[in-house]
Amino acid sequence: MKRRIPALLLALLVTQLGALVNPAYACGCGAMVPDGQSRLGVDRETSVVRWDGHSEQIVMRFTVRGDAQRAAWIMPVPGRATVELGDGDMFGALRDLTRPERKARYYFWPRDRDWPFSADRDDLVGDAPLRPGDAAVGVVGREQLGDFDVARLTATDPNALKAWLETNGFTLPDRLAAEVQPYVDQRWEYVAVRLAPHHQGTVLRGELDPLKIRFDSDRLVYPMRLSRMAKTPQSLGLYVLADHRMEPASTIGGSAPKVTFAGSVHPKDGPIAELAGGKPVFLTAIDQEFPEPGRIDADHELRATAEDTPYRRAVYHNELLTVGPGIPVWLLTVTAALVALAGACFALVRRRSRSRRRLRLRLREDGAA
């Protein structure tokens, strides 16, 4: 089942109302884990990252399907994090900003649905750290944000982290303790999230409310190492707002990242302007595929490119080449060619006719002599 996971999503857990349960990895992908025997698939995960050289903000939203009423996940972060609900309008605004440019691609000869074959037109689409204290697990804070129960944690022992989560309604796979060890060694912190709608019986489906996470960081890092636990191919979609065009320092085991948009933007108002602090920023949109998640060997670290080269995709619609009030150029060309051919033929006939008349006159004169 296809799922998109950001680097921030690193291990996902399971909860059940008021009691511990064994996680059912129904989606088979290691991303978002539902409760009990429910099924939950992430059709798309979209993340927006704002980095100003000192702090990082991430706004993420999941589009899910299935029959699960509850699910959970945990995300390592390199510093003390704050969490709040994000603005869902941001994603629509970003879609508008990065929308492919529409261009016309002209062709000369008529096609199947062009006159005289048909009056219809056929448009085709082309390419165009805060250090933890003495306790093995510290609770920095816990908030209820809409349908999210959010716990912000520190940990010096991955097994202690697993035990705390289980005691508080999360169930973790045994393998996660080993995968979290590198983050414990680096003294990262954790954001654990449980998703449970307020209305009992409501299924997690469609677009969930976005979450906004902020932490201090002197480098733009996008945690992805725990996504190696996934069972099926992964796909990452990322909007990056920074001072310059950004790119991943390496592929970290995935395919080559693809830039789908790059350019300076200066939104005057709205959620993007708020995230950018009211300043002009460079927006880079990146897509990357991970056909074999087990090969993911690091977190993404993004760096500025040598040049802030703008880029925008193009979507082409094919049009028949016309002039004036929609007159096909091919028709004018063919008509002109036929007129010229007719004129040449007429001139040739006249020339031959004159030649014959001169010949007859000459013969008459010779006979009279």
C-alpha cells in the first residue's frame, strides 16, 4: 500500500482507548500505525520546512484512508520542540505558487480532431538540545491539540523511552528501540503523537489537521532514518523555505531527488507570509522516491546550492498553428501552394500555346515563299 513519509516521521505506534494493544501493521509500511486489527494507509504526506539558519519549523499534513479510529507515531527532533496546530490553507497556497506554467506547443498539420477531420480541439498534456536530566525519560510537556494528543519527551535510554510510551498508551515494535539508539546518542528529543477523533466511532480518513513543530537548529535536517523500517516503497514530498535554493546533501539510499519548483517568493499575507516572517524567501519543492526503504542510511541534511537558479515545470497544451481569426496556417499554405501551382500551370499552357501559334505562322510563311 502506497504511503508518503517525511523524514520527520520516523517510527509509528499504536494506541487503543484506555488500554495497551499489540500493534497491527496493517498498512505494512512502518509509517502510521493504526490500533487493533484496523487498516490505515497514508495516501500522501506533505511537509513544509522553514529554516532561517537558526531555527526550523515544520508543518505536516497527512491524507489517510482505511477504517482505523485511532493511530500514533513518534518523531525525533534535534532540539527542544514546540507543537501547535498548523494552518491547512498553507498547502493550497503552496500549490498555487508552484503550479506548472501553462504553455502552448504548436503543430502545423491538422490532427484527428482538427478540421477537416473534426471541429473539436484536442488539448494534450506534455512535459513541460537541550540536554535531558538525570531521569531516563523526561516529559517536557503534553498538550491536546484538536484530535492530537501530543507528548514532548527527552530520553537517555531507548528501552526506557519504549517503556514510558507503553505505560502511557503507546505500543512500540521491539525493533524501534535499536533504531532510536543513534538519536539517543546524539541527545535528540521526541514528539509522540496520538491521533484520536473527539467523536467516538469517527474513522481517520481524508486530510487530517496539520501539525506545526518548531525547534532550534543551525543546520537544516530532515530526519528520515527510521523510515528504513517501512515494508513498502516510500515517497517524500517537501517544500523548503530558506534564504537560498536548497538541495539534499545525498540521496541517503533513495532515488535522485527531483526539484519540481525553485524560485523567490514574497507573500504579503497569509500562512506562508507568517511562516516566512514577512520576508522574501526562496522556495524549493523537492520530490524523492525510496523504492527500497531498508537502504535508507541517514537523515536528510539540506544545503544551499551554488546558484539560486529558478525553475518551474511546464504543462503544454498542443494547439494547431493559426493566424488571424483562427485560420489554420496549413490551409493558407496549401491554398497558396495550389494557387501558385495553378498559376505556374496556366503560364506553362499559355507559353506552349504561344509557341505553337508562332510555329504555325512560321510554317505558313515558309509555305507561301
